[in-house]
Amino acid sequence: MPGGRLTQQDRRQIADGLADGLTYTEIAARLNRPLSTVTREVARNGGPAGYQADQAHQATRERAKRSHPAPAERDAPAERDPGAVDDLEEQFTGIMVATGLSRMTARVLASLYLTDSGSLTAAELTRRLRVSPASVSKAIGELEQQEMIRRERDPRRRRDRYVIDADALFRAWMASARQNTLVADFARHGARTLGPASPAGMRLRDIGDFFDHVGQAMLRAAEQWRRTYATHEGRRHGNVR
């Protein structure tokens, strides 16, 4: 189903599409999936040159096991100083506000990052932050849009949990890189519309070149981190010698 988890057959179709030289847009259309699903899937599993369907499927299953929510009672070790934790959360929130997030969205993100389970329900966030459910819902929507968190169904309690996992920053970074690509494409189209030799056209062309350069650099940096992280995780779990 569009928007659901990719199946092993979906991943094999992605691999076939890459081998046939199809674009991400064409592969997404073939699968009836969002473009972001395909780009994220390929990026986190070796990139277009190294993507292998069966390995990607197994890696996704392993990540899901590692991100399973921890029991709530393990979430606050007794040796922690509550005042120091509160100060840390306030500092984290301030840093996130400085990056452009609204204060409520930053508070929700800080709560998730500083919770050992990395997972909270909307009701838990409401109680923890002492705010209205509507405020939490709006913040969650912003974080999901930026792909900084993901939603996971808790079958025991029949409610959604909002999760920070190892891929959270990677997804957010890739989303930002895709936004840079959109700006670059728009600016270059605008330059052609205005005339590439006109002052306004040259200005938009320069903007397009800048955002294209930055977007490509972000993608390369993300892929380098992914390879380094995968190697580190493999060694930690004894899979890499």
C-alpha cells in the first residue's frame, strides 16, 4: 500500500529499476510510492550503485529490532540528577529553536532525544511537557514533515508512538538536501524564463548553481556518514572483521 512499509518484492523492483537506468521518479511511479520513500530507501542502503534488494530488506529488519521501544521503567536511571536533566533539556530546546524550530516543536524533539527509549506517545508528551494535545499534535506534524521522527504503531496499547532512531538525523539531512535540489531546479527554470543573460536571470542562475552545489555536497556527506556508520555498527555487532 502507498505509504506502508516496503516489501521485499518492492525492493527487488527498486533494484531492477536502478539496473535499468530508471530515475527515482520513474521507480516511485512504478511502485505507486512517494518519491521520498524511494530516495530514502536507496540512500540508506548503499546508494544507486550499491543497492541490493535482499540485503536492504534484511538491514531494515535489523534496524527495526534495534529501535524497539525500551520498557518505560528503564527510562530514568536513579543516579541521574533531575535538575541537571531539566537544564540539559532546556539547553537542547534553545539550540533547536536557534536552528529555526518553533519552541514547542523543539521541546517535543528534545523530549524524544533525551528519553532513553527514544519513543513516546502523544499522551506521554502531553503529560511530560504539560501542554495541550493540540500543541503536541502540531509539533509532531512539523517534525514528521521534516522527517526528523517516525511514527510507529504500538499494538499493545493501540496507539501511535513517535520514535527517534539511528536514522533520524540522516532522514532530516536528506530531506534538507532534497529541498536544496528543488530550489536549484526552480531557480534555473526561472533563469531560463527571465532570460539567462538578463540581470535577474543571471541572479537566479547563480542561486541555482549554489543550491545545486550545496545539495550535492550534502548528499555526498550523508552517504559517507552512512558507510562509516554501517561499518561501525557491523564491527560492534561482530559482522565486520
